[in-house]
Amino acid sequence: MSKQIQAIRGMNDCLPTDSGLWQFVESTIRQVVASYGYNEIRTPIVESTDLFKRSIGEVTDIVEKEMYTFSDRNLDSLTLRPEGTASVVRAGNEHGLLYNQQQRLWYLGQMFRHERPQKGRYRQFHQFGVEVFGLAGPDIDAEVILLSARLWKKFGISQHVTLEINSLGSAEARAAYKVKLVSYLNERKELLDEDSLRRLETNPLRVLDSKNPQVQDAVKDAPKLIDCLDEESEKHFKGLCERLDSFGIQYRVNPALVRGLDYYNRTVFEWVTDTLGSQGTVCAGGRYDGLVEQLGGKSTQGVGFAMGLERLILMLQTLELDKNIAPSVDVYITAMEESVELYARQVGEALRDAIPQLKVMNHNGGGNFKKQMKRADNSGATLALVIGETEKETQQVAIKYLREQQPQQLVKSDELAGFMKKIFTY
């Protein structure tokens, strides 16, 4: 027998037992972004490698270690997208969507990073994000944070996430700050690990982002970027905080928050949780006013965020909030004799015509009453419609409640849709 082929490490199947939760998460996301007037954009999974080198930065972990990069038959260097923002900006530039325009966009799709797989963090993962272009003020920064906060409310996890915010200021303010930071770190080189020493030469702000406890201890008294902000950035950050305060969004100013990508400026933020162990960030983003121009477009402001769906779903499962997801079947229709199979099928089709949202499953494959009821129960349905010769002759169906103690009752087939509308809120 030939060897069984398995999925590539870190690239997982979504099985039918999990797909209901995924569909719930995705439909909730679609509902929330629609309520804010955002439009969906879909971009290719494969992009030019140069797109990510120019946007993310060549001295980031993603570009140096994690990208899936290969040459095609024309020897062009291509990369499976590791994040969504660069692709959205590329598409906006290419199709003339950005300059002198305001765009509120969102995306959802697969991303790829070659890193060590762990729970909630995989080599192929799904990312949802929003990107807004052409708006410069703190009002839109506040809006994208409010949008994310509404998602937590919808998922029932508001009390399990904490908002951290910071400002990276302008390019000029960061350049002046880097001088102070490098001077501070040079006096403590013996406490820095190999990655931090390399970043000290290429991107010293990333040293603040180190997860190494020894490095964290070394930088705890480092100069704070938020103390070196230019006047406009300081005003912008104050405006953001005032708006968050007015809507009761609690937050913590984290001076060490710099984000892992090179394109951020001014506002950066993360939603973090302690329910996932070391994988504490569930959503992150900020402002990137220079990225559009950096990728060949005309100067356009941008702000957005991204979240990994695997980590969000793991959080819902950890908190056992996935138990509240509606079952994939509402009504299971049985056919107790072969002679009534056609009538049972007609009942099912009539219900689907009358209530398109109702999830109806017809039994197939025959079997006795006990077998069919077991299938009905396993389907997760709320109701079973029991149909035999008597029901066919009288043009009725027997309603059997599967999840609560209720007496079985007969309903005429032409009154069945009205009955179902009272049971299910469709």
C-alpha cells in the first residue's frame, strides 16, 4: 500500500466539526465592517517579493526568516503574502483608488509565514484586517479601534482583552530618538542577545520589542519615544486618547510598543490577552502615512489593523464561548418508509422555499426509527420531522423536539412554514 500523504507541517485542515465556528466568526466580522460602511477588497495570495521587502523592511524577522519565497519559470522572485496591508496598498496604487480619495477597506484571507508552528500560530493562517486611506486625523484612528472593540463585544470577550497604545511620532522625531536610544543601548551591550545586537545596527527601535526577559530588563529604563514626540504627533495622540476616553474604551499607554513592521508612524496599538499564554496579541495595527508613497504611489495617509483568526478562534474555544454557536442544522426530516421518501423530500423543499435561512437536512439511506432518530440527534438539529404513511396520507408531519422536553405534535404541511417561523427567529 502506498504511503499516506499528510498536510504540510503548520498548514492545517478546517474540519466540519470546526467549520461552524469559523463561519460564525467570519459572518460576525462581515456584519460589523458593513455596519461601519467598509468595503471588501481581495488580493492575490502571491505577490512580487520586492513588495514586502520595500514595505515590511529588509531587516525584519518576516523578510529575513519567515517568507515563503521562490522563483517562477521567468526567474521572477515571488512570495506567498505574509501580511495583508502591503497587498492592499499595492492594489490601491495599481487601480487608482487612493490619491485624493478616502477609502475604508477590509480583507480576509490566507497568509503564510515560515515560523515554528505552535497553538494558535501556524505557517498558513487566516488574517482579517481593515485599511483606511486619505484621512489624517485622530478621529479615524479612534474609529478603527472602536470597530475592533465592537468585534470583542459581539464575540463576548471584551473583559478578556486589554488595549495598549503608543505613538511613534514623525520620522524626524524617531530619528532624533534613535540617537538617544542607541547611546543608551551601547552602554548595555553585554545584556543584549544576538538579535538585539543586530537590530542595534539596523533598526534599534525593534530592540524595545524583544521578548527576551534579559533584554526587556535592559531596556526598561531606556528613553521613551513618547517623551520625544514632535508637537503635531503629541497633539494627534492626545486627540486619540480623548476620543477613546469619551467612548469609555479603557487603554494602557505602553511606551515600549513599537510594532514589528517598519512602516508605522504615530499611532500604534495592540489588543492583548492573558488567556492564550505567550501568544498574547489578538489584534494589532496603527498609522502608516508614508507607506503608499514608499510603494510608488502619491503621498496618502493610512491607518488600519489586522488580527489572526486562528488565535481568535483558539481564544473563543479556551473560554468555551464556542458552545453558543448555532448548530449547522435546524430541522432534520425523517422518512420512516421508502414509500414516503418523496413526500418527505417535498416537505424539505417547501420549507427551503418558504424560509431560505432555515437549515434543513433530509435523511438519506433508509433505516429504522431508532437509527433515523440517532442521526437526527447527531446532526445537532432542534427539531425532527417524523414522517410515515399516516402523515403522508393526512398531509401532516409529526414534530419531535430533540433539545427540550415537549410533547410530540402534528402540524399540517401547509401550516408548517408558519410553525417554523414561530420556533426559529428567521
